[in-house]
Amino acid sequence: MEKESGLFERKNELFRGKHSRSIRFWHWSTFVITTGSLFTVLLAKTLLNTRKNIPVVQENLRASNIAITVGQAKSLAHEFNDMAWNFHTNLGYILAGLFGFRILIEFFQPKEQKVIPILKNTLKSLRQPGTDLKDLKYYLFVRCAYLFFYLVLAVQVCTGLFMVYSDDVEDLKKLRHSVSDIHSVGMWVLLTYIALHIIGVVYSEHSKKNSGIVSDMINGGQN
Ligand code: HEM
Ligand code: HEM
């Protein structure tokens, strides 16, 4: 096992470790903003869906003896749908800022907490004789999943910002549909990642080896 770097000092508790103040701030802020962002999508696609609310608006006004056309009702229903998307976009700016912050802090993280050195050290340890391959392979898989998550987050941020920007640029408008499709697929990938991540964390908390990882992500860990 890698001793010099201090990475795997707790051989049997690979997931226990120190987390810098910045990474903890980034992690929990990203958790809150991503959850909020997903919630706005849910609202916009369900309760505040324009098409579904057209009859609601018409029936409501009919009760006050006001008759409006489908077009007029659509315009009002669309206004509420727009509010949800505007909120989503504003949360998107925060998420983009947090992503920028995540890239920036990578340069200031202690070496043993940096993404690439962790991967390199894990690969190095895998090649050493007498190591517990099963645990290390799982650890490597989880670290690769984090890297994959960062890539998907980058795609979400770039496609999201592209959609905002393309609204004002005539030539980019025709690309908006395809970019929006990529953005939507990204959501399902993110949802899958989050579900697996939380299952993984709960599983680790239940295991004898790695219980305590959530408190490490809160108080910084004491490796
Ligand atoms: C939107 C939801 C979430 C996202 C996107 C997310 C993302 C991430 C990422 C990218 C990392 C790796 C950080 C790094 O070292 O580079 C991480 C680690 C971690 N997350 Fe989350 N997380 C989410 C929700 C949660 C929740 C709800 C919990 C607790 C119940 C949690 C507990 C942890 C723990 C304990 C670690 C450290 C595990 C380790 O050292 O391998 N996460 N998370
Ligand atoms: C957690 C990450 C994100 C998820 C899961 C997500 C999900 C979605 C989904 C599903 C849509 C609807 C696409 C469609 O049906 O056409 C959407 C639209 C949009 N998103 Fe995101 N998004 C995320 C992050 C971002 C970010 C970082 C931005 C950047 C500002 C952003 C900006 C937008 C914009 C501008 C729209 C179009 C809204 C409209 O049609 O008026 N999103 N997003």
C-alpha cells in the first residue's frame, strides 16, 4: 500500500479520510443547489406545465364569467412555466459558479486529496503484491465515478449556459434544440449518479470498514 503519500494509511478503511474545508463547502452547496435545480425541472414539467394549465386557467376565469381563448390562457399559463425556468437558470448560474470554484480549489487541495494523484496512487497500489484487490478495485471504481460526475456536470453547465446565450444570437438558435436534448439526457445521467452515490454512501455507513464517511464529509475527518 502507498505509505509515503499518507493516502492509504488506514488500509481497511479506504473511504475514511480527510476532506478540506473547501471541498466540504463545495460538496454540500452543490448538493443543495443540484437538488433545488432538479426540483425546478420537476415543477416546470408537472404542476407548472403550460399545456396542462390551459384548461385550469380557462375554467378558473369561466367561474368569474370571463371567457378567454386558448391562446390567451396559454400565454398566462406560460408565464408561470417561465418563472420556474427562470429560477432554474438562476440556480444554474450558482451551480456554474460552484463548478468553477471546484476547478479552482483543485489547485490548492493537499496532494493526497487531489483527483488525479488519488487515481494514480490507487493504480500504483493495485500493482503491489499482497494488496486486497477487491476493496481497491471498488475504491478505484468510485473515484472514476466521481471523475465521470465532474464531466457530466461540465456538460450540464456548458449546455445550460449555451441555451441562455443562444437566446440572443440568431445563428445559434438552430442548435438550441440539440443542445437542449443533451442537457435533458445529462439530467438522467445525474439522477442515476446521485441515486447510486447515495446507495453507496449508505452501504459504506453500514459496513464495519467505512462507517463514519458522512461525518468525515461534515467535520473534515481525522485520518
Ligand atoms: C446532489 C447530490 C450529490 C452530489 C452531486 C454529490 C457529489 C459528490 C462528489 C463529486 C464527491 C467526490 C468529491 C471528491 O472527493 O472529489 C462526493 C463525495 C461524497 N459524498 Fe456526495 N454528492 C451528493 C450527495 C450526497 C449526500 C446526500 C451524501 C450523504 C448522505 C453524500 C456523501 C458523500 C460522502 C460521504 C463523500 C465522500 C466519499 C469518499 O470519500 O469517497 N453526498 N459527493
Ligand atoms: C443539475 C444540473 C441541471 C439539470 C439536471 C438540468 C436540467 C434541465 C432540464 C431537464 C431542462 C429542460 C430541457 C428541455 O426539456 O428542453 C433544462 C432547461 C434549461 N436549463 Fe438546466 N439543468 C441543470 C443545470 C443547468 C445549468 C448549470 C444551467 C446554466 C445556467 C441551466 C440552464 C438551463 C436553461 C437556460 C434551460 C432552458 C429553460 C427554458 O426552456 O426556458 N441548467 N435544464
